Amino acid sequence: MKFLFDLFPIALFFGVFRWGEGHQDGAHALVQQYLGALIAGGTATPAQSPIILATVVGIIATCLQIGYLLLAHKKVHGMLWVSAAVIVVMGGATIYLHDENFIKWKPTILYWAFAAILLFYLVVMNKNLMKSVMGEAMKLPEAIWRRVAWAWIAFLAALGALNLLMAFVVFKGDTSAWVNFKVFGATGIFFVFIVAMGVMLSKYMQDDEQHDEQQGQA
């Protein structure tokens, strides 16, 4: 359920963008009627309308996520606050300047921001945020927790660079192809990485369980 909740803004962004591509005149009419005041010059072209409309919906969906958690008296994790700040700033620039390049930078800024936060806490504060987040769910040796943190830092840095490569080199000028990569490619890479990490860590978790059993028998 949490996985679907986290994907809510991305799914809406993708759905609205795809609808806008297939109904460009309708998307343009909506942008002109409801978003003109938010756009520099008060107008955007029909070709720019799908990404503008999708970006607005993505911003609203992210804000609704935070609003729901606050009303339900649930914790809003720092990652969601950072994500909201980035999409509001970069999405806002996309809408105002009707330039999709800003929203294309959003995933990279987000990945690099998370990597920088993990790195800062690990190196400067001597605190492993991955252990803080996952420590209650699994027991691992301290050295392995450091490997986990470094693996996430490297992964997020690489994924941020990959997004720029896909957005501005491989799919340069093709926003539709980049959206497909963002929704399916990046999400798939995340899933594969998490599964690989789980497989790698399962060995240490099993060793820890066997150690506990031996301690209990003794």
C-alpha cells in the first residue's frame, strides 16, 4: 500500500501527460483557461501544454500526499518534504517559463539531494541514515550498514547522472520518450536495485539469525 501511495504523483503525472499528448487541443484549452495567469506571457503552445498540465497535477498530487499525512497525524518523512520542495521549484519554473527542461532536471536534483544528505550525515555527522530508517526491520553488522549507505549514495548519484543523459542526450527534444524513461525506466532500475540489495543483505540477516539461535541454545 505504501508503494502505491508513493507512486501516486508519478502515476497521475504520467496519466495526464499521456492524455494531453492524445488530446493536445483539449490540454491546450485547459492550460489557456485555467493556468494562463501562472505562465509568462499568459500563453503556451499546444505542444507545451501536456507537460505543463502534467506538472501542475504532479505538484498538486504531492501536496495532497503531505496534506493527507498531516490530517491523519502521520509522520511526513524528510524525503517527502525534499521531494515536494524540488517539484514545486522545478515544476513551477517549467510552468511559468513553459520550458520542460526544468522538470527534466527534477529527478536528478532529487536523487543528488538524497545522496548528498546521506553522505553528509555519514561523513560529517558520523550517523548512518540508512540504519536509522531500516535498523528496526533488520539487524546487520555496523560495517555492513556502512556498505549499504555507500551503495545508496553511489546508486543515487549514478541514477541522477543517467537521468540527465537520457533527458538531454539520448532523448534530447523528445519529452514523451523521457517521460517513459522516468516512469518505467527509472522505477524499474530502482526496483532491481532494491531487490539486489535485499538478496545481498539476506546472507547477513541469516547469519545473524543463526547466531541468535546458537546463543539461545547455549
